[in-house]
Amino acid sequence: MQTKPLTEQEVQQIRAETKGTVEKIHFNNAGASFPPDIVVETIINYLTEEAMYGGYETEFKYNSAIENVYASIAKLINANIDEVAIVENASTGWGLAFNGITFKKGDVIITTEMEYSTNLLSFINAKRNDGAEFIIIPNDEQGNFQLAALEAAITPQTKLIAITHIPSAAGGMLPIIEIGKIANKHNILYLLDACQTVGHAPIDVKEIGCDMLSVTGRKYMRAPRGTGFLFVKRSLLDKLTISFMDGHTVEWMTCNDYKLRDGARRFELYEKNRALILGLGKAVDYALHIGMDRIWQRIQYLANIMRQQLKSIDGTAVHDTGDQQCGIVTFSVNGMEATTVKNKLAEKNINVSVSMPRTTLIYMNKNHLDSIIRASVHYYNTEEEIKIFYDAIKSIQ
């Protein structure tokens, strides 16, 4: 069934519910999106009640609402509710999953040239401390991931396939469903970094076939900073070790023993910001109300307009490659430092960001990219804003 596009009236209503759109043209959604007003209000109201009535007392009052956040997340990614843990950010979630795997000398991790630098550090650490190895499957000349090369690289020593779906500093996407089929065919653990994906494009963990998935709230999810979540497939829970423990981690304990609680919440610690969790829940519900298919359709539409307009400007190079592209648009202006372009756009109330090599180190080194400008659109952006952006780029060359 064809997805019904967001109407102009709906977009304007969404913008009316997002205070940030009044003051700024925000094309830094891959960094942190503008939250809906309801998210901000939820956080402020909860903190106010804490200040008036006490932290434990307020938590008790909102216990059902906090529980509902887990249900909303599970619905968003098509998971079971007991497969969801709420954490502070995607790096925490990814690290809990990765460090829960026991590596030994000779084990092999397979990754891609698009992997995020934080994840790459963990591979290096596993090599240094445990004797594990990691190999990189490069994209082809068109910027597409090579599935045949992935399958050819698998051996009995392959322990993990770790993939970042949408890279930090590129507009391409990896074929995560097809990768999942290969991982499942060979019975290999599959860890997916969906930091830039959830809230941006539809995610179905059952369709993907991933064992673990990490997400942040602040990016396309439009949730507050300091929020994120981790999905761990139910069948894998007892096979991962726990990095940190407190009373929340266990079902019971004695002076000599304990039993881990059922479900992914064993990866959480008790002390978290409940106001931010409720804000995360409101952001998830906001996206579910609009519909992820509709969100994804509009993001692709706007990003395509932006890319085509940038390509039409002499002296501007768009770096995005691959058959499937997302809402992140990366480019350079000949003869100008990326930071200079960012600052000149900021003077015109346009937010973009600059990506340095260390964010997506292998990819940027391979393509001899020093620093690039990253403009990332969201569904609340408009064609008029992109036209202003286009005129601004032309004027600052």
C-alpha cells in the first residue's frame, strides 16, 4: 500500500508544535533534532513535580507512564517489551552489547568502512586485550556495500558482524536486512548501530534479524539528550555478560548469590533521569502518531531536493554515494574550509555541522576527505528552507 505523504497543513502543524523552527533553519538533525514542544513540557513538568513533592514520590506517581515508554519503544522497532533496555545514549547501549560478548584469541569481527569511530575503538581494544581480529568490508566504486564480499569473508572464526546502518559522515545506507540474512544463515551474532536510523527510517528488528541494536534519542528521534535504548533479542540475553550491576540488575540476591532479572532491563542501572525517560516516550509516541513510513518518505523527498540543488552550484561537491541514500547530505565548497562555511551559514540562522575524519575514519581516509559539511534534513523542514539554504551557499562562495 502506498504511503500517504505528509500534507502541507500537517507540516505546518508540526512546525507550530516545534518552537525551534521559528528562530532557526535547522539542518543539523543528525546531530540533535529540535524536540516537539510536548517533549520539553513533559520534562519540565516532571522536574517541577520532583522539586515540589520529592523524587521517589514523583517516580511512584508516574510509574505506569514510565512503563509505557518501554511499550512504545517496542512498538516502534517491532520488538518484545522485555527485549528493551533504556540507557543514556547509543554508545552506552552499543558498549553494553559489545562488551557482553566474550572474545578469545582468533575470534573475528567483520565490519564496514562506514563504522563509527567509537565502535572502531572497541574493535581495536578487543584486538589488543583479547587477541580478536577485525576485518573491514569496503564499499564498491559506486559506494554500495559488497554483500558477496561479506559472505566470502566469513569463516568458522567469525564471531560477530557489527554494522552502522547510517554512517555519521555520509549520506549512504547499508543493506541491513540482506546482511542479517547472511548473519543468520551462518549463525553469527549481528550487532546493529541504528543511532542515526530510528526516527529517520522504519526499523523492524524481526525483519532485520539483528541480535542487538543501539539507538540514541537526541538525533532523528527528536528526544532529549541523555536518552537512548538497547534492543537485545530474548534468546541472546543469557549469553551476554553484564558489565555493571546494582540492585536493579537482579531479581534476588543473598550474601553469596544472585539471580539476574528476566529481560533486557538487566543491562540498566537503577539511577536514571525519569524526566528524560518520559520525554523519550513522548518523542517515540509523536513519531508513531505521524507514522515512520511517512516520516521516511518526506525525509527522502527533502534530501533529494537538497542534493540536486547543491549539485547545480559550480564549485560545490556532494560526497554522498550508493544506491540508497538518507536524510544526511554531505558536501564541500571548493576553496573554503568546512568550518568557515558552517559559520557563514550560522550568521544567516542556518544550522549545519562539520564532520571530521575521526567520526567515520575508514571511509573518510579512503576518500581523502579532510573535513566536510553535513546538512541533515527532517520532516519538519520545508522546501522554502532548502531554497534559502541554496541561496546562502551561492552567496558565500
